[in-house]
Amino acid sequence: MASPRGYAVPMTDSASPAITLYGADWCRDCLRSKALLDGLGVAYEYVDLVADESAASRAQAISGRTNIPVVVFPDDTHQVEPSDRELSAKLAELGLVESA
């Protein structure tokens, strides 16, 4: 589901996703991370940095970098440009998916 501000939230049983992914549709790493979360059925809020230009400064404030995607987790940690392996491991650590 998309909102006018450029956010997309996959439909899940959760009312408010605990993960936020800052990215852009032109970014291959962002598309890969979104596909992984979608494939695992993990709820997340997608913040489109093209649709909401002010979000880029929020993502940079979180990560200290301009690289994307920036994935923010419910334990107040984040990853920047995570590999599928890194992202999957963090999701398992948080108990959001079963570990492989």
C-alpha cells in the first residue's frame, strides 16, 4: 500500500512495521533488500527518498553516510547497504525470521 508521501508498507498482520527501509527505486541494492524482506514476509515501511526528498537527510543522520539502502531495526540499530546474508542474519537475531 502506498501513501501520498511515497511510503509503501506491505500488507501484513502487523499494524505498524518495526523495520524502516530508506531507499530509491533506481538503487539495485535497495531493490534487492526490498525483495528479500518481501520474500521472507517481513513487514517494513519503505521510505522512497525520491518521493520524499527530506527523508534523505533523515537517512544520512541515522547512518552518517549517503549510501542506501539504510535499514533501521526495532532495536534501534541499522545497516547500510547490507548483503542478503547480513540482513537475513539480523532478522533472525531479532526473531523476525527463522535462522537458516
